Amino acid sequence: MTFKYLVWACISVTTVVACTSSAPSNSPSPTASAAAVAASPAATPTASPVASPVGVAKMALDRLWYTVPDPLSREGATATVDFSGDVARAAPRVRLDPGARDFALVPTATPTRWTARVDLSGIPAGVYRVGVVERVGGADVLVDGDTARTQLRLSQPEYVVWTLDFEGDASSDEAMANTAAIADGLKVPMTVMWNPRVWTTTAVPAERADAMLAWTKARAVKGDEVALHLHMYLDLVRAAGVAPRSQPTWSGRLDGYDVPMTAYAEGDMAKMLDLSLRLMQEHGLAKPTSFRAGGLIADATVLRAVAAAGFTADCSATAAGTFGSLRLPWTLPADAQPYAPAKEDANTSGDLPLLEAPTNGGNTYGYTSASIAPIVRADLAMLAKPGEVATTRKAITIVSHPGTIDAAERAAIETLLHAFDPFRYDQDKGPLRFVTLQQLARAWK
């Protein structure tokens, strides 16, 4: 079996994640800005005032959890209020507190049912009281009673990206089937990192390359992202018209697999990227926008070449440490979050037109459902506790390999991904979304 990432920087974790839901009173209290309070979406009531409030039979929101809008998800909340009588003259609204932001209720086909669209833009994360306001005797009155109030939980979004690196060697049908079964069974999108080296070598039989390509295209049809992953195999380097290098290496192989991309000049990197993109397009794959360097070894030179080739996201970064016999060029903490790197220093923020999303969620290779527990704990420690709103947006990027996922690793990956169940937005349990790397880059703009 081709050497996979046997050496991985371990993540030390001392945080124990609570599994109990916090009561709403323990959630962060939002602080609305003066501008947000002043810019109420509801118009000033002009209807003739009523003498007493119209009762509210029921009020509800369309879900429990909402996330602060970003370029990926600009959501709002929909409030539905059932009144006990005719409320038209009372100019009904829903109000969010703290902040006293009002949103006009509008009638539906059912005479006593009214709805309001609550714009969440510009509202800080927190737990808000939602009530019904009516114009009574010329003054705004907050309707009393439990049926006239509810809560709105607004959290910063939390994202998980599952990346799958093809290594440039042959992957079995069984391993790819296991990979697909995880994604489909848990409803988790994949960022499939294609490696075009399979088309520059005789070491991978043509029928295997064809099977891997067909699998990848099928995943793209399902909505998974197809990205690019490169190792500096000697045959790939030669095919790009570049003189291959055999040193340094992180494990002493002779085929170039473990020579870091940083061993090459920026101009040579551009040639290898150009060849890779051309080969992918010639074989019917769309031009990728996300990239990862082999061994997670990249620096500013690599990222400049990647950005110049048209990529908008990279996930080569990782925590400071070593990989095999080589010291990683990264100086980041284990929980480093996405950032735009500087053109001269990949470890600092700058103006390179590329999102660097550090691979901070662990490598699943070689783990079992039992041994992966430390990675689970480390990943959950980066998130708000179950039931609590997140006051800071977070992203976790995990790496696996569609050529190594046997039954044991499949169980490990499923254990890891299931650990996020109490946070999943698509199940209305919390603010966490599974996304592709391309989607993450869009969200982080």
C-alpha cells in the first residue's frame, strides 16, 4: 500500500466539552447597536388605534436556530401570529428585545393569522425575546401572555468541511464505496481533492484511473466539490516540463511523493498547476477553485502560485510542528481559523486573494471508532457548547483519503462526524453547517 499520512501532528486537548444543553438564561446576552435599534424595518403605524389589545392565541417562529447572515446564508426568521380577533386597526408588529426592533405583521388568507419576516442583518448573536406589539389608544403596547411571546436564538455560524485527498495512486472500489456511503448516509458534502498524477504515470492502471474519475464525476453530480491535491511525483513534475527534485523528503521515498512543493521555484509550481488544471479539464472535470499541497507543506511562495492560478481557497495550513523528518513551515495554533494570508508570509493575515482554511480538524487515516476520541474532543472544543449560541464564527476542516477508508476507518469517520449531531443546523439543533471548501470561502468573504 502506498504510504499515507502516517505521521500527523497530534492535537493536545485539555478541554472537556459539556454535553448538557444550557438554559436560555445562561446564553450570551446580545447588545444591539444604536443604528440597529434606530433602523426598525416596521413602518410607523397609521391605523386608527384600538381601545384595548387584541389577544394572541399563538405565536411561533419557523425554526429554533438561526445564524448571523453571511454571504453564504442570508437567512431571516418568519414569525406567525394567530390573533383572537380582528387586529387590522392595531397595526400589529413583532418586536425583538433587547434592541426594540419592530417588524410589521401582514395578513394571510386566514383572517386572524398574520406573519412577519424578521431581518436578522446587523443583529448581534444572542437569545432574543420576541413579542407582539399593537397600537392601543395611540401608544405601543406589548401584548401580555405566554402565547404572545417566544424566543429567537441567533448564533454565529459554525462550519465543518470534510476534505478527501486522492494521493495520485490507485484507490479501490471498496474504499470509494465506503467514502460515498459515509457522505450519503450522514448527509455530509465532500470536497474531493483530485490528483491528476494518475494520468502521468504507468503505476496506476488505466482502468483504475477511469474508475476513480467516474466516481469523482458522480460525486460532483451529487453536489460535492472537486478540488486539486498535488504531490511532487517525479513523473508528474517531468510531465510539466520541470526538472524533478529528490530532496528534501519527509519519509525517504524515491518517487517524489514526499518531496514538498516548497522545494520548487514559484515559476515551476505554476507549470505544474497549469498542467494539472489542463488535464482535469481534458478529462471532463470543471476547473477547481480549492487546493491542498501534499503533506500540508506550503508557504507564501506556494500560495502565491495557487492564487495566481485562479484558486480562491487553500487548506494546506496546519498547526506548527513536524511532518515525518521535516519541520512544517506553519507557526499556527492547533485551532487556527480561516484567514487571508499575506503575500510574503503565509502565517500572517494579508491581502492575498485566497482564503486559507487551516486543516485543524484532524486526519482520520489509521484511526478506529475508539482511537479517534482525542480528535473528537479537540474538534468539539472549538465549538460553542450544545444548546449555546456561538458568539464567534468557527470553521473546522477534516482530512481523509478515499483510497484508505476501510471498514475500521469508516467507523472512525462516522464516529467523528456523528459527534457534530447536537450542533447541526439542518436538524435545527444548533448553528453548525457541513459545507464544501468552496462554500466556506464564500461564507468567509
